[in-house]
Amino acid sequence: MHSDMMSLEVERFLKEANDLQWKKNADYHPDRVAFLEILRTACECGITVEQDLWAKIRKQYVALRNFAIDGKVESEPPQSRMMDIAVYMGMLAFWTEHRKRILVDAYAFVNQHTGCQRGAEHCGPHNTQLEICDRCRFQFWLARNVDTSIIT
């Protein structure tokens, strides 16, 4: 087989992976805010966004390793696992390139479109004894991670 044919097949694979990420975009970002769910997970679990994405990549990688090394196909075909990895790698590349803006947009969204689950007096800055709600915990976590001077 000619190398041009191989390159065309790689291009087709990457196009299918791109089509997949567009199709799954609503699942990855239900509020249409890039990385919002991944940021929530990072906050709740005390991990970084990179660690969350690595966990997603590794899950697919382990299944691919079982296919490549042991010849075992698990619940999804290897091609599907490869596409998922390609999509997660694209997301990781996007995160590393646009981290500051992603955090700013998430912070603005949480402030403008979500409210305290228990009332501002409960979760406000003067609260030193009571457990704060998940929304406010996330907002405070974002505030610690975002450069608020660039919020417009």
C-alpha cells in the first residue's frame, strides 16, 4: 500500500474522531461552557483538569493495551477507543492552550447563571462554621484558579 493511501486513511480516521467530538459536545459540555463538567469534577475530587483528562485517556488506553497485547476486545471496538483517545487528546491540547480563558468563562457562567443552593448568607465569606453548598464550593474553587483581572 502506498503511503499516500495510508495518509488518506489517517485523515479519514481523524475526521471521524472530529465528527464524534461534535456529536458528543452536548454530553461533554451540557451548558455549552467548555470544560465546565470537567472543572466541577476536578473541584469535587481535588484533582487537576489534566488528571481528569488523563483518567479518561487511560481508561481507553487500558482497553487498547488489552487489544494490542492480549488480543482481547472489551465492550467497545478498538477503533472506538482510538477515536475517544484522539478526542481527549484534542481536548487536552485545547485546555493547555486556552486554560485561562476557559477558567474565566466558567467563573463568569457560575456567577451569572447559578445561585447559591442555601442562600448567600449561609455560604457567604463570613461563614466559618457551616458546610457550604456545592455551587459555592465550586465558585470559590474557580475564584482561586482564575485570574479575575481579565474577566470582562
